[in-house]
Amino acid sequence: MARRRGWGGSPPENDEEASRRIVSAAVELIARTGAEISIADVAESLGVIRQTVYRYFPSADALMRASAIASVDDFLDRLAAQVSGMTDPVEAMTEGVVYTLAEVRRTPHLGILLAATYSNADPAGITSAEAQAFGITMIKRFDVDWRHYGYDDESLRELVEFLLRTMQSFFISPGNPPREDAELRRYLRRWMGSAIIAQASTVPGAPNGRS
């Protein structure tokens, strides 16, 4: 059971509630500051000592990851609204990448789920089952008929890996100076778009170019 002290005078009833409240506090802090948070930051916001937070999350990275997972549904809803009505795969993917890069800058905990962008994150996380599942969920929210463009489940997984690797490169090195959104869209349409449409040429009856 969670300790009956701190917590702003209202201690949690059990460990599950304690963990949920720690994650909620972390999400709120990240949203307010737009930066990585520490165990100490979260402990202070809850009125508990750091050891209390460490009981549930062994590191700041573990807490950031839990915060990202807790925020996934809200992010996916906002992303789906951003690309709503875009049936062209290149336009949808371009807008999706531009929007996601901007969101990660505003809510950095999402970067842990999409790529290894933090100090102690696993560099191989970009190809993890968790990251791949997130990516598949993400692109399936688009209004794109992927099968019409020659994509089956295997090629969609490969497309997701390509997408995640592309975004990781921008997370790590956004450019000097970083591209403005309009220039980034032009760049992605030209180079990422060519890769997306290339799948159609391997499938008889699929469109050979953008619709």
C-alpha cells in the first residue's frame, strides 16, 4: 500500500491509484513546462519524497515512458483530426510527420515512445514492438486506403519502420537552422513521398502515382 503521508493531504487508497496519480502529475508538469521532468520535480508537485516515486518508477525515463503511454490516445485523436479527409498517402503521411515532430517538441515524453531521444533511452527502441505497434495504430487512423496503394500487413509494418526512422533523424538532428513547416513539407513530399508511392509499382493494379 502507498504511504499515508504527503499527497497534498489526500493519500491514495492503493498502489494502483498512487501510480496513476504520479503519472498524471508527470503529464501535467510536462504539458506545463514543455520539457523533460525529473523524479524530484514530480515528487515535489505531489508533496512526497523522491523515494515514494522511485517505489513505482525506478527512473525518470520509466516515468516519461509511462507518461507517453498515458497520453497516446489523446495524441492519436488530435493527429487523426489533423489529417482527417486526406486520402492521398503522401499528403497524409507528410502532414502526420510534420504534426508529430511539432507535438514532440511541445510534449517531449512522446519522443520516448517514437524514438530514443532521451539520455538513458534504449537506442534500439525505434524498432521495438511497442514503437511499431504505436506506429501501426497511428497510420491506421488515417483516411488512406492502404490496400488500394498496394500495402498489405507486412509492407505496412515496413512503412512504419521507415516512418519512425525518418522521424528519429529529425528528433536527433532537426537541422541548422531547422526547416520551417512549409519547407519541411516540401522536402518530405519529394523524398519520403517517393518511397511511399514506390510500393504501388510492386503490386499489379495498384495506382502508379498519387491519386
